[in-house]
Amino acid sequence: MKTNRILMAAVLAGALGFVAAPLVASAAPELTIQQERAAHPRIVEAIHHMQEALHELEAAPDDFGGNKARAMADTRQAIHSLKKALYFRLKLDDAAIDRAE
């Protein structure tokens, strides 16, 4: 009886090993920031344009009728949101997303 249980456990373990092996072998390769950027050039371009607009706002002597600070904050948030969407597969935290170029 004990031998049968050991044999069944060994067979089950072997069967699970064969089932699990293809799952491990077919795991997706790790993506990089460069691959994500290459896959979505228009999002990267939009981020670049928004960064340029932010720099222009920061350098502008005018406060645009009191709207400059809000526009800058909204632009920073929009840049972050686009980067978060672009790099979502990489599972980066917010600080890493903000550092990503």
C-alpha cells in the first residue's frame, strides 16, 4: 500500500513536471525601455513635445493670466501618465517611470 502511494506520487510529480515545463519555456522575454519606445514612437514623440512645451512654460516671463502654474502641473502629470502607459509592461514604480527617458 505504501509503495503504491509512493509510486503514484512519483508519477504525479513527473506528470506535473511535463505540464509545467512548456509553461516555463514559453515565458515572454523581458522587455526593455528601448523596446517599448521603439514599439510606440508616436507616444515617445508626444512625450518629447510635451517636455519641450513644459520647458517653454518654465522659461516664459509671463504667467499667462495666472494659468502658468496649473498648466505646468498638468503637463508634468500628462507626461507621467504617458510614460506610465508606455512602460506599463515593465512594471516600474512612479520614480522609475519619471526617470525613464
